[in-house]
Amino acid sequence: MTRDSYDHGRSYPSTVLSFVSGKGGVGKTIMAINTACEIAPHLDVLLIDFDLFNCGLTLWFKDSLCAQQENGLNILTFSEVLSSYDPVDPEHKATLKLASIRKLATIPLGKNSGKIHILPCFIPDTRSQELHHTSMQPGASTLHAPKDLTELLLLTVRTLSKKHQCDIVIFDCHPGVVDYSSPCCALSDCSIVVSDFDRSSLLSGVVFTALVEKHIKRELTTLISDKTRHWRVIVNRVPSPRQFAECASRLDDATQLATHPG
């Protein structure tokens, strides 16, 4: 599928993907970035850093984000989107105004390779990083219930993808936190669980998937009742081709344990 084959009169985005994991350090952020880079030559991509505590995606593009800010681009960040959101305002005036006047950072990928739009957690200078991590502390006013976060993410995705004509939106989610991954997965056409080869990583990924799906059905169905969700597992760093069969067996074992009634 290419830009030319798309009907740009349709609503944006066409597809939402979430990269999630049951634990950190399994290569989730790199997988999200690589996927965006593969798609960008063909379709317009918006990459959102929703790993609100580790902010790996934001820090990966630190130099580019800081350079664009220093060159006068008034970059929109997710910290600001969170701060602007008022769950009692049905028109979401503050959030929509912020999205209309601020710019998305872009990462050019070279000649004929397209570019990636980025919504970072913050601009990685000392002040904004300190403000972001302060706002993420437990009990801070910017933290919202899963339903509020889902509504905020839906508003953000629709507004920014339409403004910048992004066909694909990709979330890089926080590892192992159900309350933060559930809103992203609830809005996604496909959620990709990234895991290492070892048994504990596979088990944590599968258990995490089951918990997120259960949480979505219990808490968020009123917001996304017509959404069909798909799940995929990417096993990163498989030691050798000969061990693919062993990996598949471990994944089957993990799935059985995760779905066992006990």
C-alpha cells in the first residue's frame, strides 16, 4: 500500500499500532522505531512516546528534538497534552487549541525514505525533563483514570493524524503497566507484544496481554465497543534459527499458563 493508493478524503488514521511488553529491556522501543522507518517511505507515520516514565523513544531522538527546538520549532509534547486535558470539558477546548498551534517534531529518513512525525514525552533538556518526571509522580494532577486516558488518546490521535495526514499511528507503550497500556491497546487495530527468547520474558508478555485484554473489556468497552483488536507476538533476539522450534514451544507453554483458570 502506498500514499498514491490511499483515498485521502477518508478519516485519519487508517491504522493504529501499539508496541507493548510485559517487562522492560526486550527491544520494544527499537521495534516501534524500526517499524515506523519501514512504513515511512510509503505512508505517513506518527510515532507517539507513551512510555511516560522511561521515555525511551524521546531520548532516542534527543539530539534531533533539541536541535529542532533550538531552531525555533515550537514542538508539541505529550506532557503538555496531558496537562491541557480537562475530563469535565466535553469540547476539550484547551487540548484542541494546543494541538492547533504547536508543531510536531519530524525525523527525516533521507532521500526518498520519507519522514516520521514524533510526539515525544518532553523536549530532552534539563528543565523540561525535570518538569515531566515531576508531573508523572503518583498523585500528580496530570495522571488520569484509564477511561480519561483513553478519551485523551483518541482525541490526540484523531486530531494530530488529521492535521498532519498521518495514515499510521504507532504507540510505544510503558512496559508492564496495565493502566497505561490498556488505553493504547484499546484504540489499536493491532497490539504487538515484544518479548525476549527466555521463558520468563515470554510468560510475562503473555500474562501481560491477558491482563490488558481483561482490563479493556472490564473498563473501556463503552468507549471502544465497535473496535476489533488483534494481538501479535514478536520474539526478539532468538539465539539461532535452530531454536525457533524451542521458542514456539516456550510460547505455547506460556500461553497455557497465562490462560489457565488457576
